Amino acid sequence: MTAPSSPQDRVVLAEYVASAETEKQFPPPTLAEIAFLGRSNVGKSSLMNRLMERSGLVRTSNTPGCTRKVSWFRARAQDSAELFLVDLPGYGYARRSKAERSEWSRLIEDYLTTRPSLRVAAILLDVRRDPEEEERDLREFLTTQSSASRPPLSLLFVATKLDKIPKNAQKPRLTALSEKLGQRVFGFSAETGEGRVPLWRAIRTGAGVGPLPSPSSEA
Ligand SMILES: Nc1nc2c(ncn2[C@@H]2O[C@H](COP(=O)(O)OP(=O)(O)OP(=O)(O)O)[C@@H](O)[C@H]2O)c(=O)[nH]1
Ligand SMILES: [Mg+2]
């Protein structure tokens, strides 16, 4: 496991804030936020737990479609930077009725297009899968649906479950995925913690709460 190396990387507080099934239940947009998107079972909730260094804070499950609500978590780094991390229901594969599915996608689309404090969208895909139309569609949707009330979103791609492929295959696989998508793909393992620090820093930068220029906050 990669140990966090500096205060900016260490999460000293992580807590559940709220869950919502309708827009009215969204918490006030008081902090820059990052949304985690990807198919059911790709590892969104596990990645969030690992990012916040709190196992079990975000509910994970073997049952695809377990996450049914939009849930907000607050994370504070040791240098006092704060962010909301937002767990979204997985798209595709969810064992729900068609009517229920479209209701869910409406909630997510509303959230993604109108949330004024949303700064970063992380699109997750299993490292063993090639990007499909779903991921490309999502990127297209997120880049074209600009909201007048906020800066353009920063989009990050993350290949999850890196531990599922052999060590010597990891780097070439990430390079191949980056070439397919035409942008950097971060590798991540919730199992080992591999890739946590580079992803955390990219999130902070994208959210506009990047590391402070001076290291004087070193504890
Ligand atoms: N080996 C390995 N397993 C993982 C990793 N990340 C997640 N998993 C497993 O994959 C399954 C799904 O993980 P979740 O984090 O619940 O996935 P999710 O994307 O939140 O799923 P939904 O909430 O249903 O959309 C669980 O059994 C996890 O333990 C990883 O990095 N490595
Ligand atoms: Mg989940």
C-alpha cells in the first residue's frame, strides 16, 4: 500500500452528509464537489472509501445496483482543504424496472447538469474492460451540457480493480486505455490503495482546492 506522503494527501475527517432521492433533498452546495460515475459494481463506493481512508463509510455490496440514492460525504485533508464526494447510483446492469431506471437517470442528469458546486466528474471503468459507448456517451454528455452557473467540469477517467490484473500488465494496460480514450486514465485499486495519491491530487486540482504552494502547514 502507498502511504500518504504529505498533509495535502491525508484525510483527517470523513463523514456522511446526506442522501437524496429527489432534487429537493440535495444538501446546500457549500463545498466544491466531485461525482463518481460508472456502471454498477465497477467499484465506486469502494474507491470513495479508500480515497477517504475510511473503510466502510460508503456502503458497498456484491449486489449490482446496491447504491440507489445520491449520497454526499465530506472529506477534510490535513491542510484543511474540504470537498464533497458524491456517490451516484451505477448506470447499466442495475436490476431494476425500465420505469425505475429512467427515473433514476433523470435524477442523475439533473444533478450533473444543474449542481452549481460540481467541479469534477470521475468516470470509472473496470481495468479489464475496454471503454464502450456508455463511457464515451457520458463524457460527451458531461462536456456538452455546460451550465452557465459554474465553470466547465473537469473529467477524470479511472480504471478500477487494478489488482485484478498481473503487476507487469498494469502499466501497458493503462497506457492502452489512455490511448483509446485520448486522455489520461488513472489506475486504482481499492483493495491495495494503489493509485490513491495521484487520483486524490488530480481531484483536488480539478476541484480548485489544489495543494497549497507553501509546505509551511507541515505538521
Ligand atoms: N479486487 C478488487 N475488488 C474490488 C475493488 N473495488 C471494488 N471491488 C469489489 O467490487 C464489488 C463492487 O464494489 P462497489 O464499490 O460496491 O461497486 P459500486 O460501483 O459502488 O456498485 P453500485 O453501488 O452497485 O453501483 C465489491 O464486491 C467490491 O469489494 C478493487 O479495487 N479490487
Ligand atoms: Mg456503490
